[in-house]
Amino acid sequence: MKTLKTHNYYVYILTNKIKTVLYTGVTNDLEKRLYWHRNPETIDKSFTFRYKCFYLVYFEHFKDIDVAINREKQIKGWIRSKKESLINEFNPTWKFLNDEIK
């Protein structure tokens, strides 16, 4: 049994095919979350579906949900150029990482 707040959490950034839109999120199951971004239950209300943000270009792993949520909020507050710098350090070619998440 896992101890309270010591699970696996991920902060991630998605983009669209032409890399013009960035979306930041947090989840405890990155593979499943990527699936639901591409196949939302309510298509008309989904930002990622509307802007075709299905492509994973960045992620961080955390053991504590509070730390992960704070990091997500921090990244969401950044201007685009700062987010791009973060992605460039982690994934300089902006390769789509979806198939590497299993």
C-alpha cells in the first residue's frame, strides 16, 4: 500500500502538430491522460481537443501531489518564451513523446 501523497504524478506540456499552442496539465496517469486528451468525453468543451493539443513535448515526475500542482501552476503562469526554454532544455527537437509513455 502506498503512503498518503507518495504516488506518481506528472506535470506535462502538450502542443499541436505545428507547435503553435501549449497546454500544461497535471495527472497521476500520464498514458491514460494522453488518451483522454485525444478522445474527450465532451468534445465541445475540451481546450486540447479544440486546439488539437495531443502531442507530448515535456513532462516532469513527482511523488507528492501538492508539489506537482504547485509546479503546474508555476509553469502555467509563465510567458510562452519561458515555457519554450523549459521544453528546449528537456526536449531540444520538440520530438513528440507520446509513444515513449507506457
